[in-house]
Amino acid sequence: MLEEGASGRRAAVEQVVAGLGGAVEAMYFAFGEHDFVCILDFPDPVSMAAVSLSVKASGALHTRATPLLTIDEIDEAARREVTFRPPGA
């Protein structure tokens, strides 16, 4: 970080993400448990999984992904019929 600066790290993240058809929506550096937070937009979950696997395998970073759903995706999920029986019912 001291050598290439925050903009160098962002460029590296953008290169990886763009290589799989994605985009960096936001990238923030932070104090505390997490050094930085990225909001990435990938065309599909498999692309995100590919990036995650590669980054973690390198040992350079420890990451955690939280999939975000759009309002339309939640509306679609709410319309789907789910057959479910609670335990004990």
C-alpha cells in the first residue's frame, strides 16, 4: 500500500473484476476488523466465486462475500411458491 497507494490497489481490483465481466461499484478503506470493503457487480455468482477462490488460494487476502439482491429480485422471490413444513408441524 505504501508503494503503490490506494489508487494502485483499486486498479488491481478493477483489473481482476473486469476480467470476468464485472465492475467495481465502490471501494473503501477502513479501520478495524476489515481493511477495505468493496461493492462489486458481477454478471453471475459463479464469476464472484471464481474471483474469491483465486484470491483466497493466493493467501494474499482473507475475504468474505455477501451477495446483495435487488428490490426486483426480492419481489420475484416473494412471488415464488415454496412448500415448507416447520419442524414439529
